[in-house]
Amino acid sequence: MATLWMIVTFLGLAVLGVPVCAAMGIGAFLGLALIGAPLDTFPRYVLADVRSVPLLAIPFFILAGNLMNRFGLTRRIFDFIQTLVGAFRAGLAQVTVLSSVVFAGISGSALADIAGLGTMQIETMRRAGYRAEFAAALTMASSLLAPIIPPSIMFIIYAVMMNVSVGHLFVAGVLPGLAMAAILLINNYIIARTGWENIPVTRRSSWREIWSAFWRALPALLTPVVILRSMITGLVTPTEASVLAVLYSLLLGLLYREINWASLRDAFTATARTTTLIMFLTGMGSVMSFVITSEQVAEQMALQLVSATDNKWAILSLVTLALIILGCFMETVPAMLISIPLFGPLVVKFGIDPVHFGVVLTYALLLGIVHPPVGLGLFTVCAVARLKIGAVAIASMKFYPAFVIVLLVFMFVPELSTWLPSVVFPKK
């Protein structure tokens, strides 16, 4: 009962316009009071997960992405990919997806992808003759790659709350991220081929232009390789890899002579704001998790579901549907902090690999950012492109078939998430 009142209070306050941080805090405090926990339980559990070493990676990965944006490194990456595939059918649309793949290996955040790459992606497609609404919708769809391809801020939060290795989750996101990118590329090709969207043909770049753009972008292109390779080889932990990403970004800023006090100040300020919000929400989520665990909600849900079915795929489908609905009405991080203690232990009881479920949960909640009523990704891309929300929302429907296919593949092909970690980190 305490869990129900806690969640209802949180959702009700959020609907009334109370800031998410305050709504979560009030709901968590009410939950503790209803289970009769001592008053000092609140600060103790707020600090419990925030003190976790893996969470230290979050501010550093955010900072690395901000530095790459401020130093113009994302522009070099985009320019190279544009010279390489820009002249193919739906060329610039494919460039948008591929550049998001590379930047996803740096930022770990969908909104950072939109804010960092979005402006240049949309403006470049506009100048080439693409419809602005379609360009914005494609940018938003491509941004969903960022939390799947490592490093991922959402994966770090999931790993801490589910007691799963961050390194395993990072490696688990590689193949699903590449599969998702391939599905988006195919979707772009079909849209262009069928004439569903009027996609212009762009000029083919010469080999000299490609070679020149490659050398200009090479150090920046190596950033995801440096991050992932250093973790896979055991040279650094994921937390240490986040620091390495920042140091490498600063080194590239010096190499390209783009570093200055103004860009550093902007990057650090933006990072501090984002990190503060995430850490506060994580602390509140830790308190909520304690209430949910104390009431054994997962065990009770498992008993009720067993009476209906014991098929793990049916259970996963029901949980995923609940996650999609939750993501429609809540911001991604708060939704994650509530759903992990609710559904994580539940699916594990039915034999679903927690690493596999981490990928499914992350993507299912991410779908909520592409459409109203919450739609943070939709609102962000409209602010960047200065477009009406309704027009972009309609244009984004052309990517819904791809979204559905990606979700089904993630759900029912667990090997896509679990095979590579088993190879990279074999059990002894």
C-alpha cells in the first residue's frame, strides 16, 4: 500500500506541475513514513547509491560530450561522414544516423546528441533541400542510439541499481546499437525509394575531399575506440574510462587549437547542471527503491503473474508494455528509477538475463522522448530547429515502423545483448 501511495503521490504532483525533483522527494518521504521507517532513513538512502563509484562516470562522460561539442570535434566527425556517404541514396539522412553512431560512443545521452549534433544535422539537411520537419524527426530518431551504444548514462544507473557490471552492460549495448543503426538506415532507404518523403540527391565528394576530411576527423573518430578498447582490454574500469574520455577530449582541443576559457566554462557549467539533476533524482530513486523492496512488491507481482502465465516471453512482453506506457508520461531517468526496483527482480525470477533486460528497459523507456505528452527529445529538437511540435511529431511517425522492429529484436533476440559480453568477459 505504501508503494502505491508513493507512486500515486509522485505522479499526481508531477501532473499538477510540481518539479519532478520535488515530486519525487515528497513521494519518497511519504513512502518511508507509511512503512514506519526512522526519519534518518531518508538521508541515508539518498546518499547510498550516489556514493557509488560507478556513478562517478556520469559527470565525466557528460563533460567529454560537452567538450567535444564546444571544441568543434563533432563538426569534423559529421563533415567526414558526409563526404563518405553523402552522395548515396538518402545520403544526408544516412549521414545523420552514422554521425549519431559515432557521437553516441562519446556522449551517452540522447538529449546531448540532439543538442550537440542536432543543429548541424538539421541545418545541413535543410540547405540540401530536405524538409525541415523530416530532418528534425530523423535527428530525434537517431539520438536514441546514444543511450544504447556505450558509454551510456542510463546503463550506469541500471547497473548500480541492479548490481550488474557496468562493463558488461557497455559491451552488451554494442551489437544492439549497431543493429538499431542498420534498421534506421534501411528505413531511410525505403522512405527515399518509395517516395514517401521527397529526399534530394547530393553531390558526390572527390577522393581528395574524402581523404582530407578523414585526416581532419581521425583523432575525434578514435574517441569511442579509445573509450571502449581501454575497458575491454582491462586497462581501465568504466569509471576510469570516463576520466580518460575527458583527458582525450582536452588533448584534442589542444591539438586542434580550439580550446579556450569560454568553451571550458560553458562545458563545465552545462555538465554541473546536468549531473546535479541526475544525482538528485538517483538519490530519490534509491529511497523509493527501499520502500518498494521493503514491501516485497516484486515478489507479490511475480505470484500474481504466475497465476496467469509462467512463460518468460509473455512476462517480458507485459513488462515492456508497462515500461512504454510509463515512459510516455514520465521523464526517462525518474521512470527508470521507479521501474528498475519494480520490474528488475521480477524478470530475473522468470529467468530473463538482467543484462538483456537492461537493454530492453532502456530502449522501451527511451521511446517516450519521441512523442507527447512528455517527449523531451521532441521538445528539444523543436527548440533547436525552431519548429512546431505538431509538425515534427507527425513527421516522426515515418520512423515508428523502425522503432517497433528494433524493440521486437531487442526483446526476442537476447543473444544480441548477451553474446558479446560472454565473449569479452568469459566466465572462469
